[in-house]
Amino acid sequence: MNNPLSEYQSKTAFDEMFFKNKVVRESHKSLKENIEGLGSEDLDSRQDLIDKSMMKMGITFNVYHDMRGTERIFPLNVIPRVIPFSEWKVIEEGLQQRIKALNLFIQDIYNDQKILKDGKIPSEYILNSSTFLKECMGITPAKSIWCHITGTDLIRDENGDFVVLEDNLRCPSGVAYMLENREIMKRVYSTFFEKSNILPISEYPDHLLSMLRYLSDVDNPTVAILSPGIYNSAYFEHSFLARKLGVPLVQASDLVIKDNKVYMKTIKELKRVHVIYRRIDDAYLDPLTFNPDSLLGVPGLFKSFRDGNVALVNAPGTGIADDKLIYTFVPEFIRYYLNEEPKLKNVKTYNCTDKTDLKYVIENLPKLVVKAVNEAGGYGMLVGPASTKEEQAEFKDKILDDPRNYIAQPVVNFSTSPSYVDGKLGARHVDLRPYIIYGEEIKIVPGGLSRVALKENSLVVNSSQGGGSKDTWIIK
Amino acid sequence: MDNQITLSRVANSLYWMGRHSERAESLIRILDAHLKLSMDLSTGTQYFWKAILSAVGCLDSYTEKYKTIERDNVLHTLILDSECSESLLNVIWHARENARSIRERITAEMWLDINELYLRISGFSESPKLDGDALLELLDDLKLRTRSFQGGWFHTMSHNKEWQFSQLGMYIERTDQISRIIDNFHRTLTELKDDASTSLFKWRAVLDSLSATEMYQKTYGVMTVNSILEFVFLNNELPRSIRFSIQAAHTALLNITENKGGSFQSNVEKKLGRMKANFDFIDIKEISQFGIEEYNERIQSRIAEVHDLIKITFFELSEEKVLSYTN
């Protein structure tokens, strides 16, 4: 039998399985032995089994919005990603600390604005952000929680340290893949699961439901998940979560506001809704308050929320903490609100509204990653080393035109993990998105969604741009 | 608890999932019966192909594309033509889209089956050539998968109100389909002016289309046109007779409205109840005197009216109702 790892070459980045001298890391010994025991052919057939079962189960995302639009799987790599428990503990505590501070920041911004008065962050950064909702001023949501669900993106830098790339506080997606990936991997690696202590993630739906119910003071609150509908790219996930939680999946047209309260239209009456896990953006929530053209929204929903008649998850206005310029201040928030030192670091970020930083950015575009402050999904960004002269010129104009709208970061050559692509094991870059639930307590199931850039040397992991995923094993 | 809430939109999707999956199954059975019939016929097969195109509602889109009725073109239109809204491919797609929009309300087994059904036919539509053998194999396969879907539907999903809506859709559709099949056969055979002795085996294709031949044989023994009509219109034990389907639709409706029977509380109960009563108290002689064609037309228009009332009663919560609602 051939050894699939015999020609494995780790790159210049931190490789999660091997040291630079090709010696295997302690945490990956058993995975390595397992892979070697299988051989290439076996890996091939297991990968095939994974792809087929994902299609069969309809674990897909929509690519186009037309009739019979293309549905694609978000390919799950047959090789899992392993993170030892000791390292996970650092991530977990770091994230809990971060979310606590972010929530206090949002509450402060929409109420007393102490942090602005104390001059810790320039007021104009907040007021000029398109994600700042002045309509939220003076609001304290149920239990003072704004960011109930967060999907923080972490990468591992050249030294192997996990650093935070983005916070993603606006209905992050991907958790259904995390849960389904695990189910599929259990079938593919049943013996391995029996032998080793891989921490389970199956409690996620329980944590989610408890959090949602916690937000209402009613004895037996009615919870619903609000989705834009079957043509939304993440519809599979909306439906999946409704099934796991056993709550109704609703669309805006199912909801109606009466006497400032939210109801669902049923076959014989109106049924009151107390908590809504909404998977539509702030701008589309309520045509009376936000985008008047929105057909997705429910007229009057925002007022009902503001008056405390319905809990919205995440709360509108949470996006202010997602602005990529505001992100640079998160370590400061942790010191300011919690009087603690941040346990997780940020990636070095250049602020284009600062003269010195702007000059550096404009002169060093080929070396930097430039991002629009409110875009996601790999859109609105320039990856310097992979860009053309024309693209660089275009971004230079954009940045000079509206410096507040852009930030830049050095290209982080983040960690690689052995991945099975085109019949070979190669080093591919991976990130990590754990899902943090903020209810009565802050809970994180061990692991998260690891996304992998399947193209060799590529640093883009987004599903829309050739990314795949890996099951993430926290091993004790 | 939450699972007792039936959203109007969800009820609507389940109703349509029931209708479309039944429409798909009906088409599969008709195709199967006709492929076999056409092998027995030396001439005149085009009349029967035309009758199916018409029964299914694909005749217009067929004649737009082709001048003459040819088996292969008909099959392609009926099974795989994405431009024909009633082709099997489209009907299955609709059934699956409805299921997908309420995936969290049905069971995982049901979803797996209906998804596979769609993947199978859409995969087939990409293969270059449609020969008879491959087609029969596909039909067999689809038949098996629809049965499997129905098995999951009946035996894994709770028989709650949502389920009743899917049953209501299924039986409303089935009533309509059976009526169309009888209607189009009747017209074709009248048009052909065959005498009864030579056309009996053609009438048998009506039974085949409803998978009712063996049950007919057991019930009547001898084949006559009159008995065949009686069986498919009025038998209350045959799952694919009109009377059986109307009774089942009526039962589903009363389960939804929690009406113990006896009378009606809404227009939809009144309409469907009368249809049921009419079938309970009519015989085949009276239907024949009324005219098979006319009677079928009446069934189809009544079914359309029932459908509209279902829509108004359950799926569209009017402004008035919302405004007048008090908690």
C-alpha cells in the first residue's frame, strides 16, 4: 500500500501536522497513522462517499437565483483538522472575553456613549459607519444582549498563534455545515471516533434553543426562525436549524404586526411570536424603518422590537461592531470595559483615515490585503500579491476617494493542514470559525467550521470562491 | 407547543407537495401503461399519444415544436422537456421545491426520497440518447422511488394537520387526474369508432393507467366498457377510483377543520361534501345518461372550485380577518 503522506510538502506557513523538519507534531500523531493506514485508494473512495452523500442529503447552497438554479455542495475534505484541547481552551476563553466586551461596547454606543466621551475611539468612526443605526439609540434589548450569535473568524499566524481576523456579528452562516460535517465524518471514520476522544459538538442546537427561550419572560415562549426563503443561498441552513430546534421556519409574509405585537398567520388564527432568530439583514427587516423597497421585511417589526414586544436575534444595530475599522479597537474595548488584557490578538490593521497609515497603504498595495469595511464573503477586497496593476490602480482610487470605507492588512500566510485534493495530499490554508452563543452564559461548542482554500497556495477560503470545509476535531 | 401550529404558507406548500407528487406518480403510471399498449397496437398509436399529451396538458407545447405525433418526441416532451410546464421533470421539480420549502416539517426520509427522485430524473435529462429500454428502466426506477416516498410520507410523518393538508392535495389531484384519463380515453375511442369487441384491450389501458387491472379482474372477472367505467368512477375500495379519492379528500378536510361530520361549517366543506354525497348516491347508468364527457367536465370544474375554496379558507388570511382578530 502506498503512503499518501510520503510526498507531502508543507509550505512556508505554519503546518498543523508537521514541524519544519518534517517531524510530526504530537497532537497529529494518531491522525497521521490513521491516514497512512488507509492509503490513497481508500481515501479516494471515502472522499467520493462524502461528496455523494452531501448531494443526496441536499446539503447544498444555491449559486444562482433563477428557476432550477444550480445547487452546489460545500465540499467537505476527507481529512479532518485537529486542534489539541490545550490550544482550544485559549481560543474559548479568548472568545468569551471578546464577545463580552463587544456586547458591552454595543450597549454603550447606543446608550451612554461613555467610550466616546472618554475619547477611546473617535466619535466620527461610529457616526460615519453605515452599520451604525441611529434608530437603536436608547434601546436596551432583552437581557441586555445584542450579539447572541457570533461566528468569529480566526487564523493561525506564522508562529502558530490563533489571531482574530473578523468578528461576524451579523447572522453568521455555516453552523449547519459544522454539524452535518460531523455526522458525515462519523460514518466515514467510525472506528477512529470510537478510539479517540474527539469532543462532541451535538449540543449546539440545545444551546441555541435555550438562549432563544431565555430572551422571553413568557413561560413557554414561541420562537421562530425568519428566512428570506428558498432562493437564499443559506436556505439549507435556515431549514436545518428549524428542524433541529423544532421551531417554525417563517418568511416575512407569514408575519403580521397587530397592536405592536408580532403574530404568525396560521390556518385558523394569528399566533403570537415572542422571539425571532432572523436570518435577514437589518436593512431588510422592516420597510417602515429601514429600506422602504424591501419585500422581505415586516412592516412594524422594528417598533415592536424597540418596545420590547419581540426579541430579535441578533439585535438590529449589532453590525456596528462588525465594521472592520471598529474591529481594530476591540483590544481597547476589552481593556476599557473589562479591565483585562486581550487573550486573543487582532491582525495588524492599517487605518486609512490616518495620514501615515494611508501613505503606507497606497505605497504598498502589492504587499497588502485591502478590505471594504462592511463587505463579507470575500467580496470588495484586493489581495495584493495576487492582483494586477489595473486592480491596484482601481483600489488606490477607491481608497483615496473614501478612506473611511477601507482598511488594509499585511498578507498573513496562515496555517496549512494536509488536505486531499485531486488524488493527492497537499498543504492547504485553513481558517476557523467557532460559533459563540450568548444567552444566560456564553457557550461555544468545541471546534467550529474550518474552511480550507482548496486551490494550491490560495488564501481565499470562501465557499463562493473555491473554498471547502473540514470537520474540526478538538482532541482531549 | 410549537408543533401544533400550522402556518398558512406551510399548509399551502404541503398541499402542493401532495398535488405535484401525485401528478408525477400519475404521469409515470400513464406512461408505463401506454408504452405497453403501443407495443400491442399495429396502427393508430398516435391517437393514444395525443390523448396523453392532452390529458397531461402538454399538447400545446408539443405542437409548437413538432408537426406530427411521433413516439420519441412525445416521450421526450412528457418526460424531459424543461419548456413544457407539465413534463415529468418539471412536475417532480415542483414537488421537490415544495418539499424543500418546508423541509423542516417533513421527515428526513421523505426529503431523501424526493430529492433522489429529482436528482435521478435531472441526471437522466443530461444523458444524450433516450432509447426505449433506458426509458422503461427509468420509469421503473421512478415508480419505485415514488412508492418509497409515499411509504415515508404515510409511515414516518405524524398524521397531524400538516400531513392532512398533504393528503388533501394528493386526493384532490388524484380525482382530477383520474377524470382526465377517463375523459381523454373516452374521447379518443369515440373518435376512432372501433366496435367494442376490438377496442376492449384498449379500454384495458385505462385500468393499466390507474394500476387497477388486477383488482378489476378480481371484482368483475369479465371485461366490459360499462364495468370498467363503473369501477374507476364509483368503486369505493379502489384507491384510484374517483369516489375513493373524493371520500379520502373529504376525510382529510374534516380532520383539518375538526368537523365531526354530518353537516358543514364552511363553504369548502359544503362543496366537497356535496361532491362526496353525489358519488355516494349515483350509479353508472345515471352517469352514462348524463354523458361521460359532460360528467367528467363537471367533476373537473367542481374540483377547481373546491381548490379555490381551500386556498381562500386556509392559505390566504384576509386583511379583514387580521384586523378583526383579538387575542
